[in-house]
Amino acid sequence: MQFSRYLEKLPPYLFADIDKAKRQAVADGKDVIDLGIGDPDTPTPQFIIDAMCNALKDPSTHKYAMDQGCPELREQIAIWYKKRFNVELSANEEILALIGSKEGIAHLPFAMNNIGDVNLVPSPCYPPYKNATLLAGAEVYELPLLEENGFMPYLDKIKESVWHKVKILYLNYPNNPTSAVGDWEFFEKCLFYAKKYDFLIAQDMAYSEIAYDGYKPISILEVDKNKEHSIEFHSLSKTYNMTGWRIGWVCGNKDAVKALSKFKSNMDSGIFQAIQLAGIEALKNGDEHIRQIQAMYKRRRDVLVDELSDAGFAVNRPKATFYVWMRVPAGETSISFAKTLLEKASIVATPGVGFGRAGEGYIRFALTVPEDRLKEAVGRLKGVVV
């Protein structure tokens, strides 16, 4: 039996391999501290669960959902966007509900790309940007995110011949895995190139509400006020502890949203309607929950960064996301160090190279365990490295 040649271009999915290794360590009886996959360890808020339970009792929610997302959800997204970013969105033309933002991010190249097109993909990055581009038959042009440049891409170094082939520029600020944040000037520069060469900016904002110290991430749609060249992906997963629920949205340029909607209508039948109603409740009444998780992750960030710094590791204090991006010790690769941590300290962490070649030399820790376990993890780490 022969399979698609496109599958041969894909590496093993990083997080699946990490989960397999973790499960084996647990099966071997080890006390594993999991700082790997970014999956919140606290439960979905009860008010969202209650909304879901009530919706389940209504038989009308048990039918096929509308592909675009129910009107009430799209209207609530528009209200939330206006409140959060002061950006006006048309609920009917500029918003599309997604089965988690990953689904929309991965389907976008199939709606936008032709053979020979180029997508600009940061390295390191969330793997679907690159993998979906390859599956759609387009070419990946990697943009190294280097510490010397604040983990921002060097757009000015891209050759003219490449710019003329670009169809999509993937952005992700606040950034996974580096935790870097984007400012107005950077987004203006991206928009300058998008206007000059007529391509789409696809900004992944999964961590827009996980920010600290008074910092508030900005939307690309605040800069691209007419939504001529930009779309933005949002997720309820990290903001509301709803990773398994699979609900998010894309918004912005109506033509790009329409193209993605057309592709999706041939691939799925929409989000289970009871989940959409729960999502409405999250957006309506989730402000206090957001304040609570921001405070919780800030405490955890400070514990991990302070402990690592005191132990002699060079690490930045992130303004957003729930990740800490750290250089591995001299003489180690990201994979060898991750293996050492698991085998000798029973700590699961994510090797930077798994996010792209420019991630080599780093490792990512997720702030998804309580503070005492973070302190214990650093204690174990010191025992391995020293």
C-alpha cells in the first residue's frame, strides 16, 4: 500500500512523542513533573461547565451545527473583540468559528496556497504552520527567531525574489515557544510588506489573555484597521482552560475568512452547538477567571524564573504566555538535555529543535504545574546539571 508523498515530508509530531515518553516513565513508577505540553492543569471554570450542561439538555443542540458558527457566538465574539481591542468586526462576514484554532491554522494553506507559493514561517514555531504548508504543496521559507533580535524575524533580509512568491506570513505574538511579544512598530513593518507584495498576515493569538506586569498584547487588526491584509486566530483553550473542548475562531479580512469557510464546509460539520453556547458564556462572563489565571501563572513564572536564575541558568522573565524559554547547558543539544531531564530527573520538557531548526540550543518549560512542583523541578535540575 502506498501513501501520500506529502506525509513523507512531515516529521513525527513532537508532542505525541513527548507524551509517549512521559507515559512510559509513569508506567515505570517514576514521579514525573510534566513541564512539556502546554495544557492547563486547572479545570474549566464551573460557570462554563454549567452552561454546557444546560445546553446539553436542549435537544436542538444535538443536530448538525452551522458551519460558520451559530450567529449568537459570532456576535459575542464581535462584542468581545470591540471590548478587548476596540476593533469592529462584522459577525456575518469577518468571523468564522473553528474546531480549535489549530484546525483553522492548519487548513488555511489549503484555502490560500497553490503549487509554487511560499509561506513565511517562523523558526521556532508551533508545528502546524510549517506542516500544513508542506501538506498543501506550498514551500516553507523559514524566518529564524534569534535571541539577538528579541526573537523577532529579520524581515529586511528576505530577498525580493522570495517576497514576490509569498502568500502567507505566519505570526504568533505573544510567541510560542519563545514567549516574545510583538509591538506596534513590528506589526506596522509586517503590514508594510503585506501591502507592497499583496500577501496575507495570519496572526496566531492563542495567548492574548495570558500576560503580566500590566502588559496587554495588541491585535494585528488594531494596526491593519481596514483588515486589508490580516486575519487573526483566537482560541478559548488556554484562556478558559478549554483545551479538550476544541473551540476557537478566525477573524479579519473577509475574503480570507470566506475562503477558509468554503474549505471547512467540505471538511467538517461545525462545532457541537452545546460547546458553542458554553463558549458564549466564557466570553460573556470570563473576566474574573482571566484575572485569576493571570495571577496564578505570574506567581508560577516568578517562582520558576527566580529559582532558575538563582541556580545560575540564563533565563528571561516573559511578559506573556505560560512558557519559559531557556538555553540548554554548554555541551548539550536540546534533545539530549530533554532526554537527560526525563531519564535522570523525571522532568518532561520540550526540546527547542522540535519547534524548528532555530530552536536548537533551547528548551521550553510550561508553567502548568503548581509552584511547589516548579521548585522541586529546579531542585532536581540542579542535581542533574551540577
